[in-house]
Amino acid sequence: MTGTTLDDYTDRYARRVRGMTASEIRALFAVASRPEVVSLAGGAPYIAALPLDAVGEMLGRLGSELGSTTLQYGIGQGSLELRERICEVMALSGIDASCGASPDDVVVTVGGQQALDLVARLFLDPGDVVLAEGPTYVGALGVFQAAQAQVVHVPMDDDGLIPEALEVAIAEQARAGRRVKFLYTIPTYQNPAGVTLSDERRERVLDICERAGLLVVEDDPYGQLGFEGDAPAPLRARRRDGVFYLSTFSKTFAPGLRVGWILAPHAVRDKLVIASEAQILCPSAFAQAAVSTYLSTMPWREQLKVYREIYRERRDALLGALHDQMPEGTTWTRPTGGLFVWASLPDGLDAKAMVPRSIAARVAYVPGTGFYADGTGTGNMRLNFSFPTPERIREGVRRLARVMEQELAMRQVFGAVTPTGSRRGGPDVPGPDLA
């Protein structure tokens, strides 16, 4: 076809892609990456904290000395060496051989995103329901949307997913005759809310899902980035049957390598491998060797401690700036790990509508609507603290607070509701969409 337009292709799309929309986070990257903009929007780790000279030398050796294998095809499940190293990493969180963690049941993926896609390919038919925290990870929403599944959100508070709300959601879907396939959850340092599911609730959530016959998909990219003691044991450390554990090296080593994994119940391991081979044939042998060599030759446990200290300092800078600068009626979560704070705005403010004015003021964030399947979340924003320096964080909050104050003043002039509420945010003051 010559001189074709978008309309010439629209009718040719498969049904599963017609509802796809661009990620609100990705759409912000073009402007958020400008040097004059303080970006509180992305979720990038602070790669400069790595020993980059040593990592560079390691990568050079993988090409020059081992290129005949690292630049070759690999196997669909991923190299045995890396799968063994992954089991060592999981053991730090309590997922070890005693609860069924074995290299045989690990499938290496192209980042955590492919892990999500594989689970969706295995279990979701068009019209199926996925239960997920509200709000939840925007990348998961895209995967479930592509699978033509319906996402039903389950409310959270400062202790994570509310078990009673999960029971209600399961019962409502059953009465409506809808088939719920699994619960998707980020129980530890949740993205975007930053909250952590309490120990007691973890057991209750697992019991509820077991009684309802629901699979559990546990996404755990941040579990080893805690600032205030150890996180509760993962769900997969508590139950081996019916729990899929997904994680990635993107937050603890290097996102550019795109290496993640699934620890799956043994009965479905082969199906995951077949699905992965159909998608990508095999994960990158070079990227796998890079991660394996990093884990076997470098002090990666000490590097985790470095990340924790850096992120704790930056979290504290963000929380302090929010306390000092935010207008009345703003509340926010207080994460004990991970990369994000979830803020709830004063009455009358719309985070999505406020984005252009914020960009003009040279500060970026992600509006809360991107983390809901149903378009809610207009009164919320996600703020990242892992990448900017503490000084940049404080300046970004100052700029953002000024934009919010200007918006509030305009709404008061035109008769909008005067905001009320506490100025101080924290773990005891959940935002309206987390309650």
C-alpha cells in the first residue's frame, strides 16, 4: 500500500490490541528526562551507585573471553548457572529448598514484564477477571488489557490489601457469573502506593485465595530494598502450591540487562518454558552471563546495603519536603522500602489535569489514573525518590507545592470547594483511594 494512513490499518488489528493505550509513565519520559525538569515520575534505580568500572570490565571479559558462548543462543528456561544463583538470591527472603524453591522450577525471563506476560498467556482467556490491588502496577494493567481480561481492584490501606475487601470482591464476581483466574499482588513496598502487606494479612489473603480456588501471582521487584528491618516473608515462602513468584534484577542490579524470573509450581513449569520459547526463543545468553558473573564474583549483598542507605536518605528527603511544603489537605504514605510514595491531593485538585502546569514549572510526577483500570485516581499522584538527589527532590517538591497552591487559589476564586484536612501525611493517614 502506498501513502497509507492509520485508518487503513485500524480494521486489520486483532481484537486484543484495539483497546491498548500508551502508558502514562512512558508518555511523560520525553519531557521528564529534560535536565531542567525535576523528575519524580519514573521508577529508575540509581545505577551510578554501582561499581561501574568493575562492572564494565566484567562485561568486557564476557565478550572477549567468553564470547563464543555468551553471544550464542541459549535454552528457553534460562541457564542452569543463573537459575542456581537466583535460588541463592531468593533464599535471602526466605524462599528456599524447604518451601520448594529449586532451579528446576525457575524460568528466566526478559525482565519482570515478560514474566507477567507469560502468566497472562497461560491463564487468561478473554473476559476472565483478575483481582488486583487498587492502585496497582501500570505495566501489569497493560498485560492484562492485552489479554482481554477485566481487572477488578481490591482496596488497600496502610497495611496493604484488605482481606475483607478481597472476600467481598470474590463473592461479587461469583454472583455476577464471572470467572476470576488469579489475584495479582505486590505485597512488599507496593508500586505505586509504597505500602506493605502485614504479616497477619498475608496468611489471611493466602487462606482466602486457597478457599476460593484462586491462584496468586506475587510480584516482588522491591522486596530486598527495605529501609527499616526485614520485610515480612513473601507469600511464596509461606505456600508453595498455587503461588507464582515473580521478580527481577532491574531494581537490584541493572534494568538495561532485562533479566527477571518466575518461580512456578512444578506442574506448570514446562508450559511456561514453551510459552517463552514461542515468544523469544531464549533469553539473552550475554545478559544471563552478566548477572550470573555479577552474583558470583562481586559483593552484591553489600551493594544492596548501599542501595538501601541511598534510598532511605532520599525517601526521608521526600517525606520531609512533603511535610514542609505541601498545602493543607495533602496526605501521603510512608514507605519502609521500595521506590515510591503515593500522595492524595486536597479536594478539588485533579492530578492528571495538573500535569501540563507542573511540566511548565519544571517538575514531573505520574498522575494516579495510570494505576487504575477504571480511570479513577484523579486525586492521586505517584512520587519516585530513587533517582533524584535529595537536593533535587526538595526542589521538585517546592515547585510542585507551588503549582498545587496556584491551582487551589484558582478553584477558590471560581467557587471550588475549599480544601480541608491535615497537613501532615504519614502511615496513619491513608489517602482516599487507599482506604
